[in-house]
Amino acid sequence: MRSNKWLIAAGLLDVTAALLHVAVIIGGPDWYRFFGAGEAMAQAAQSGSLRPALITIAIASVLATWGAYAFSGAGLILRLPWLRTGLVAISAIYLARGLVVVPILLLRPELIDPFLQWSSAIVLVFGLAHAIGTWSAWNGLRPAAGSQRLRSSREEGSAA
């Protein structure tokens, strides 16, 4: 499989976002505020609650996993399970999150704040990188012929 610049870029964006989330935990309450996590999260972090850190590390883990899927799709690391499905789902989630601002803007513009605007723009870029990369690599994302035969023989064995 040829490397795919769009998926490499998507993976780098994902990993950067994951590392930024870890930095927010280290940076503490002021970083939670600056990056738009909300005052409740900042105050919880300030009071020593583990909840903000656990939520943030969970988000970082998801982003790192999505980065691994992008790198797998680009051929940089071993093929991950459900690669096509995973990349389509990741693209769809990012694009949906990026575009959620549109109906809000039309129906309830008073709810639009700067955080929603810039975070939507950022994840829209992430989604486009994933979607374009997935689309351009689609045929190369098929499981190898040997793995297809292995799966078929397993299915036949379980049917008997």
C-alpha cells in the first residue's frame, strides 16, 4: 500500500490533539479554561478532583487511537482491524462535529460562542483530512487476500 499524505496529515493532527489534551491535564485549571473545557471542569481540576483528568485522558486515548487508524490506513503501521469501517466512522464523527455549528447558527445563533466556532473549524479540517485520505486510499484499504481466505475458512468451520 502506498503512503497517503492525507491520512498521514490526519494522523498527525490526531496525535497532536491527543498530546494537547495531555498537556491540558498537566497545565491544570487555567489550561482547561483557555482551551474551552468550561468553568466546571476548571474548578473541578482546581479542587483536586480526578474527574477532569480522567475525562481528558479518555478523549486523548480516543484521539490517539484515531491517529493509529489514520497511520494504518496510510500504510505506516500494521493494518488495524475494521480499518475501512473505522476510518469512515472517524471521518463521519469529525465531520458531524464540525458541521453541528451550521444548524445551531441557523436556529439558535445566540448559542454560538468563539469556542464553538473555532473548535468546529478545527474538527472540520480533521474530518476533511480523514475523509479525503480514506476516499483516496479506499481500494488499498481492503483486507489482504490471505486474510479474506482465513476469515472464510473460519466462517465455514463455525457453520458446520
